Amino acid sequence: MRKLYLVKRQQLLLLSSGLVLVILLFLFGKTTSSKKETPAMPTQQANQAKTLSFSEILASARQKITKEQNDRIIALENAVTRGDVKDQKIHIYHQLATFWKDSAGIFEPYAYYTAEGAKLVNSEKNLNFAARLFVDNLLASNEPLMQNWLATIGKDLYERSLAINPNNDSAKIAIGACYMFGNISDNPMQGILTVREIAQKNPDNLYAQWVLGLGGKKSGQYDRAIEHFTRIVAKQPDNVEVVFQLAESNELKGDKTAAIKWYQASKKLIDNPNIQAEIDKRIQNLK
């Protein structure tokens, strides 16, 4: 069970090198998962694996809190079961989400109860907020069962949001990411088609470029990953996360010259001697 560390989407990276992990920990603190290995693209075998239920997740989370906290949670859960008024249930779900976020610091129950409340409110704003929790953490997860759980709920929430506003490209991109990284389909790359269409229609949609870049990198298509990350850097030259992705993608591709260029560029964006020393070590190893 992972502790709760909420960061922006751009801070939730799927990285393979220990250097980049060290750098991100220095920059942003610990992210959602204690492991930051690059996850493989989902496979049909992974899709056929046992799915993860919320009851299992909740049981594990309860082992990490005190008896008094458990008693409080049980009382709130019973209140949800007995509650007949929608507003009452929304309030209880909010209380449950707040407990797991602020008191327990465990992400999964917090996100789940936030999602349950958002479904009852059924506003685009609430649904998007809850869905973003799941997709952001999907992009940070290395565990196939957890990826499936996060993607399944995230996709459902974004589909509900699209029913309210069918023109939300960000929701469509996020659903594509659920297919690409979430073990919810025998053909995970089917999600890339929608994202690619949006990127072709609007090359300045940096979220689409980001997801396509991650998809290219995870599938070993480093040239495409570099192309997408380069588009982002052209608009956001100080985006340190994307600069590191460019450096690592070029390194994985075998282009040492370009990798060194981007690692050197990253040093200019960071005012931390420890990180700079780690970057220097990587640059030396590439020479």
C-alpha cells in the first residue's frame, strides 16, 4: 500500500534510470510509489491477471491505522450504507476521503471515496478532479494490478465527464492513457489513436504530446518519444521534467551526444549541488 503523495501530472514520470529518480526526489519529494522502475507496456497476459478489488485495498489500508481510527472509519462506512439522502452520502464520502488523505496519508482509499462523491455530485469539475487523481497516479504506477484498478476507475470517471462535456480533449487524452498504460484492453495501444488525432489537430496540446511521448518511450520508439518531448520543450523550455525525459530517451536510443546536451541543459534548471553532481556523473559515464 502506497503512502499518499499528491503532485502535479508533470511530476509523475515513468522513469528507468536511477539518476532521474534521484533528481525527482530532490525536486519534488517522494512520489506515489516507492518503486520507480520503468513499467513495461501492458500485455494481454497482464490483462488476464487477477483484478484488484477495493475491498482488498481497504483491508490492507486498515492494517496501517490505529484501532480508534478503524472504529471511526467503520462508523462512517455504516452511515453511508444507511444514508438515503444524496447530500448526506456526499458529505460522508467527503469525510472518508479527508480522513484517508489527511489523517492516514494513504492514496487509494482517498481517491476511491473522492470518486464516489464525484459520481453523486455528477459535475464536470468534480468528475475531472477525481479522474485526474487516478490517471496521474496511473502514470506513476509500476504494478499491473494497481494500473488496472486506477485505469478502470479513471476511465469511468472521464467517460462520465465527457457525457456532460463531449468537447473536453483532456478527458479524451486521459482515457487514451488509461488504455495505453492501464491493462484494461488486449490491445493497449488502441488508446493512442484518439490521443494522436488530438495532437494532429492541435500540435500545441502539450498534454497529448506528453502522453504520446511516454507511450513512445515505453514501447521503445525513442525517436517518436523525442519528437513529442521536443515539441513540449519548444513551448516550455524550463520544464525540467521533460528535459530529463529528453535526456533519458536519447540515452536509451544510444545518442550519447544528444543525451549529454540535454543532461547539461537540465543542470541550468536546477539550483542544487547534489543533483548537479549526479548529473555530472551521468554525463561522464556517457563520454
